[in-house]
Amino acid sequence: MRQRQRQQSGEGPQQLATEIGEALILAQAEGVVSCARDGSLVFLSPSAARLLGVPANTKMQSSLFALLRDADESVRLRFQSALLDAEPREWVAPRPQHDDAWMEVRSLPLSSGTAFLLRDVTEQERSERQIRRRERRVAAANRSLRLAHKAARAASWEWRPGHALRWLDVAAARALVGRPAEWIEGDELADWRSLVPAEDEPAIEAGFRQVREAGEATFRFRVAGPDGELHWLEASAAVTQRGADGAPTLVSGVTVNIDGAKAAEAHQLMLIDELNHRVKNMLATVQSVARQSLTAAAPIAARNFEERLLALAWTYEVLTDAQWVGANLDEVLSRTLSPHARTSDRRLTLTGPVVLLTPNQALAIAMAAHELATNAVKYGALAGASAGRVEIDWRLEHGRLQLTWREVGGPPVTPPQRRGFGSRLVERALARELGGTATLSFPVEGLVCYLDAPLGPD
């Protein structure tokens, strides 16, 4: 009906083309520029002038190239190429006289020249460029992560409760223990479970249990490699997402091959064992030399020296058993005093919390305890058949050890006229080694030694 009406009113294809063109212009462009084949300006809409950065009242005698004189050369060349071409084109160009503004240009060849439809796409272009920059950064980060995985023999993974563990870099996961290239994502071996020996499975279960309870964990286990050997791995995991109820919904982690570290630890332990053996031999040699050199000329001095050497050896043995990490104060005192008194015969009481001493602290306290015990056996509470006893108690106050050695029930005490080696060792050497103070007092009922020294934050 509409077509019949157009034909009756004299409207033909030309009019229809005009209507379609106008509709396209309104839908596709904010600005319109029309040029003759030689580039002379035929039409310039106000919005097109704004996008090109020229006055809206620009005279029609101007040319397209005059309009673009402030644009980049690449922009002018694109317009010139589109003007000479007979094919429609579309591109995004920077807006003249703007640092970060963009316009979309669509060329539409006409029988008399070319029309350019312009549209501001600054926000869209900025978003797309930001997305592309982010994608480039992510790609670069992934490349760096792969290089880091390769260098450290590590691989990242994620795990959702109720689902299989998923490796984020399957190639890196394969390289951890040399799995074959046929091992691909989705393989039933992907979470290592079938490669873990039965005795190491509790370590993995305990690790994931700690992740669920504490939010993070680090645990070690072994896996079987294609070489038939067991390889050590260390996994570090943390909860990265939680549900509304607080339960973990995503755990992220990284697993590292620590064969080298375990080999280094084994080698270090071997060296420590060798050093301990050599030191024990050296102490035995020193003891033998001292006995042979001093016994005839100075038997008392020889006996004192040997006893001090034995006290040092006993403490050294305690530290060796603990791999020189430290020694328990209670054990150091018990081992050092055992030749003179024991807690079982009630002549020695030890009271205090568990205190871990550093190796230097343990040696210093052991030597001081030996000197105090020797003095108690000769002159104090442990002398002869007296009913005396030694009470040692200690406590921790704000990172400081406060220890008291108190002798009771022994012979009456009189202050010494001069300080011997033992007293100097206790008051000076002990205080110097521990960085605190050590004092001796001589009340008539029994000797008292008081020690106050820092132990540090641990």
C-alpha cells in the first residue's frame, strides 16, 4: 500500500534512498563531513566541526586537508586514502588537538566524492585500551610465573572442597618430579594422590585439615617419580575464598620440589654428627692429658679440672641430643648436679617452668651449677652426712629468667675472706655470658645465688 502511495505521489527510488541515507546518518554518526573528489568541502555539520577541533562556521570554500592541518600525519593520510578509494572504510583515529580523545571514522563513497561519518568513541577506546593493557600485564605475569616455576621447580594449584585439585600450570606440575608429557589436565594423577606413599598420606590430610581450621598451612610429603625414586615436595596453601558461613570455598597453593633442600639438610646433619664426634674425642684427649700432666704434681687441681671438664661434656651431650637447637634448663641442671645430688633422694629440688636455653646459655649455667655444687659438697649443704639440701627455683618475668640457688640445713656459713675461681666464675663469667647479673650472698643458714638474665622474646 505504502509503495503504491509513493508511486502515485511521484516518490521513487531516489526519495527512498534519501530517507535511508538520512536514517543511517542519524543512527551511525554524530558528525558528517562531505567532500568533493578534489577534497573541497561540501558539507560540515556542527558536531563534526567539534570532533575535528575547527570552528563550526568554517567556510565551505575550505578543503578537507585544511580542516586536518592540526591532526597527526597518520590521520591526514587515512582521510586522504579514503577520499581516493572507492570502497567504504572504518577506523579509529585520535581527535585533533586532544591528547587522549578518539573518534570513529566511517567513509562512504559517493558519486560526487566521499562522506565521512564521525562518532566520539573516547570512553569506549579508553576502556578497550585499559583491557588490552591489563591483558598484556596478565600475559607478562603468566610468563614470569612460568619462568619462576621452572627455576624453582614449583607449580601453583587451586582446590575447591568436594572437587579434584586443579593445577594452574600442568607443564610445571609435570616437571616437579619428571612426569611424562602425556600427563595432561584432567588426568586422574593430577592431584598426586596416587603417587604418594601410604605413610605420607597423613601429612597431606593433616595439612589440608590445618588449612580448613587455621586458614593456611605448609606441609611436606613424598611422591614417586618415573625414575622409581621418592621425591620430596613442600606444599604451602591458604584459603582465598570463603562462603557466607565462613567455610573455605577456594584454597590456593604452590608446591615446590625440595629434594635439594632435603639433601642439604642430610649433609648438614652428617657434618654436625662428625663435629660432635670430633669434639667428644677432643674432650677425652684433653681429660687424658690433664690427668697425666697434673695428677702427680697437683692432684687436687687435676681432680677439679676433670670435674669441670665432665660438667662441660655432660652439657655438650644434652645439646648434641637436641641438635644444638637449645637445651631444657631442668635437664641441664639435673645432668650437671647428678654426681653430687639427685632429686630422688630429696637433697635436690628443682622447681620452675619449662625454659629452653640457647647453647651458650646452657653451657654457662652448667659451669656455674657445677661450681656451686662442688662448693656445696665441700663446705655447704651437701657436705658429709649433713641433712642439708639444695633448692633451685626459677621463673620467667617479661622475658627474663630469675633463678635462685638456695642451700638449707647444712653447716653454718661464714662469708669467705677472699673470692676463689668458682665465685668469680659465677658472679662475673656467668653474668657476662648471659648479659644479666649474678650475685652470691652468705647468710648463716646457707649460701644463696641469685641470677637475673634476659632470655629474649622466645
